[in-house]
Amino acid sequence: MFRRILMPLDGTAQSNAALPAARTVAHATSASVFLLQVLDPPESGPAIDETAHKLARVARELAASGLQVESAVRFGQAGDEIVQQVREWSADLVIMRTRGWSGIQRAVMGSVAEDLLSRSDVPIMLLRPGGRRMDRIANLLAPVDGSPGGALALASGVGLAKATGAQIRLIEIVVPMMSQALTPSEYDPAWDEEALSAAHTYVAGMVSRLLGAGVMAKGEARMAPEIAGGIVQAADEHASDLIVMSTEARTGLGRAVLGSVADAVVRASACPVLLVHRRNREN
């Protein structure tokens, strides 16, 4: 499971608010933590010293909880420097807030998160401002849809569940065919019933396999007007501590949608979202 967690900070209270999540995951997985702050040059000597001092203080506070913690200040463009640190330190997880580093602001992914997803092979845990504080890992929610990306994300979720003893809940969201650009004359309610039944069967089979492997697992399939909203609603209903998902989802018509569902989930979810990028994880 995760052994080396990189956490980018920017010196603001917003970015520091993700520290409890890093502490919780690190303790649960016996991981070490690297705190990184990136400054845009040129910065004056006093400003650099002050940044390094504050970062070291945060590192000491985190280490006081029994974790192995390192920290560093780098200079340059945030995305470039974070990716470089991921590679140099061999990080296997990045935890960050969605603001302070551009975050999830555009239609797909914000600049830094997008850089990490496209240029590195590590999962990213994103926390939005105003979301729930992550003090435990007891209930995981893993959206599934039969796609390779979904399967890879599920593997990460199962690994985390095994490492922490958490329960993982699988969910497949079925979008009604009527909402997918079909005219009323083309719509047959039986299609939705068949799709929901197939989803129930698929999820039940996966849950059975996980239970057989000793993983605490539950599952469900439900109808929702759109995938992201259904995922967020389920996470709220079940008080999920973390959503584990791929950046790739698949619509009921079989079209791959890269980023849009994950983006919408991160925007709306009260709990952190762990994103796994299929293409990079396969390379």
C-alpha cells in the first residue's frame, strides 16, 4: 500500500487543512510524509528563510504524532516542481487541497492536479475547502462501471481497505436512458430495468469475490440522473470517509468520459476523493 506520501503546501490555512488527512493515511498505512512548498523565484532571502522555518515547524508538529516526516522548499513552477519531487522521492501518493494550487477549477482538471495526473503515475487524494475533516479510514466508497480504469481504482481501494481494516462499498450508478439524448418515442422503460438488474448482478459478483478474499465489502446499484451526483449522494448517505475512483468513467451508451465525472465528484464531495489515473498506472 502507500509508503511515501507527498503533500504540497503553500503556507495558507487552506492547504494546511489537509494535514489531518495526511496524518490519518500515514498512520493507517505506516507511510512516511514529505512536505513540499514551492516558491516562484525570485524570492528574497528573508522570505525564503521564513517559508523554510514555517514548513519545518509544520513538519515537527506532524512528526510529534509518531510519523517520519521530511520537508523541503523548491523554486519554480508548482506543477513542474511537484512532479519532479514525486519522481525524486518515489512518492506513491499525493495529498492536496483543491485550492491554493489552482485545484479543480476548469471543466476537467485544474492545472496542478492535471499536471500530476498526466505526468506522474501516482494516485492523488484531493480535498475541497469546506469538506469533512478526515480523521479516520473506516468507510470507503468505490464507484465501479466495468471499465479498466474503474477496475484499477478499485484495486487501490481494496488495498487501502486491507491495510486499514476499512469496509469498502462498491456502487454502480445507472443513468436512465431517457436522460441520454433519446427522444420520448425511442425510450423504453424496460431498458432501465434491464440495466439496473445487470448492474446489481455485476456488483453482487464483485462483492462476493471481495468477501471471499477476506475484505469487508458491501455493494449496491442505483439509478441517478447523472453519475457524479449519484456517487456524491451515496457518499453522504453512507458517511464515507473517502471516495476511491478513476478519472475515467463510462456512460450508459458506452462512451468513455475522461475527467468530467471525477471533476464533478471532487467539486461536490464532502469527503476526500482518491483519484487513480488509468493510463499512467498502466505504463
